[in-house]
Amino acid sequence: MIKVGLTGMGYWGPNLARVINQHPGSEFSAACDLRPENLERITGQYPAVKGYSNFDEFLASDVEAVMIATPISTHYELAKRALLAGKHVFVEKPLAHSSALARDLTSIAAKQKKILFAGFTFIYSPPVIKVKELIDSGELGDLHYLSLSRVNLGLYQKDVDVVWDLAVHDISILLYWLGEMPFRGSSFGRACVQEAKRDVAFLWLEFPSGVVASNEVSWLSPQKMRRTCIVGSKRMVVYDDTEPVEKLKIYDRGVDFKLPSTFGEFQLSYRMGDMYAPHLENEEPLLKEMTHFLSSIETGTQPLTSGEFGTKVVEVLELLDRTAQAHQRAELDEVIAR
């Protein structure tokens, strides 16, 4: 078994702790957190785990792999130190708070010959994997557009806005599904509760294949929504992650255009076929993600959500940040011109 250590026992850390302890391929041997009460809770729950409040002492232990679930602003520094200490590293999303730092981590991992794994749990979820299969098989036809909504009430973050907290999930899913980077993007939003931190945002991306995608994210919604619509020329798919059973629904629906046979003729036919919900495996995404991380360490192969993939996600986040700033400047310039 691979000895695994975890740093960061806040909101998401306990979920990772459970999976490390549960997985037959890992041994949960060490935990690190600055807050004594967090350490006491984890070591009380897992008595075989040794607790550390000092990260260097944690790295000096016999752990072979380190999982990082700390605030985003700390990801780069902690991951870098772990890689240089000869550890394989799993970093919760996003990989770093800038693409330059994410690229640096990827370079360090390659030089150290260690696995750098970006934690995008949704990439390992059965419905997301199934949609990827539908796209790649051509069953949906040519993709036209995708519409994604990820909204809820909270949880507000201290060091990032809603785009870096919630949209990061949808961007990772889009890059995984489409296998290409967007060449154009646009975004705008508003900070309603915390100054200078958007809690609602609307994002648009355009890809070289012609596919366009819209993404709504919010911390300020009365309802939790995790809904994605994928529209192809042959079929359409609705993916609703809040559905307890039928998370995916495939619709044999669309619009067919017939070329005119005479001048002025214009014909559209609407296809209203059946809907079906495909069978999905019942494996927990987080456990599947852990299996992939451990397998990458054992085989030395690059994971699906590698450092390179994590860097691409951060590059798209930065693109959207730049467009938000440009939008504000353009509006100001217009006012001045008047």
C-alpha cells in the first residue's frame, strides 16, 4: 500500500481523509493542519494517523504521497515543497492561483519524476464520463452548444470569487468533453456581498470546433442547481447532478433543415423522438479519483487530470478574468467619451 498524508482538514479535507482510509491501495499515515482542533478531530477518528502542525515535519515523515486540500492561495507553495521533498502530489482544484505557477509545478514534477495530480472530482463521475463517450462516439452528432448552471446559496470563500470556486468545475468538464481549448471568452458578474469578490457571474466560451458554451455560477441563489444541456445535431442531453437516480437524459430531438428545391422554399422539420436515461455505474467519483491517483503512482503514467490539464483550466480562468476587466474598462471609456 502507498502511504498517503493529507494536509488541510477544513471543508473538503475530511472527505479526502475518508477515501484515503477506505481505499485498499492506500495507508492513511499522516495529517497536517495549523488548527489543533482539526487535527484532534482527524486523529481521533483515525487513531493510526499521526498529526502534524508543522508542514516540514509532516514532509519528513514516511509518507510517499501528499494530498493538499488547503486554501487556493497556498496550493503552489505547499505542492512545490512536497514535490521537492520527493513526494507524489495531489492538489485540490484549482492547481494554483496563476497559470505561471501551475506550469512551474508541472515542470518541477517532471524533473523530480513524480506524479502531479489535479483534483477535479467531476471528471471521474459516471455521468460526466458517459457524456464524454456519447460525444466521442458521434452519437450526439456535431455539437452545437452547451449551457451550464452551477448555483447555490454559499459557501462563500475568503480567498477567491465564485468563478475560481464554482466555474472551475464546469471549465474542467468542458475541456475534458471537448478535448480543446477555447480561443475566445467573455464574462461579467457582480460582487453583491463581499467587496471585490464576484458572487454571481456569467461566462461565455468559444472553441475552435465552433462549439459555444455558456456558464452561470452563483453563491447567491435560493436553490441548488447543477444542470448542463448539451445540444448536438442528432441528439440532446440533459445532465442534472442533483437528480438522485436519472442524472442523464438523452433526447432524440432536434431540428432538420431541408435545402430548398424551388426558389423561396424554406422547410424545417422538428424531430420529437423518445427520451431515455442510460444506466450509470454506481462507483463514488471521489473513490474512483483516488484509485486513478494511486494507479498513476504505481505505473508512472500521467493521470487524466495531470498538471498539464490543471494548468489549462487555470489558463481559461485567467482568460475570463481578463475579459471581465476589459469589459469594465470599455464601459468606462464609453462614459468618458460622452
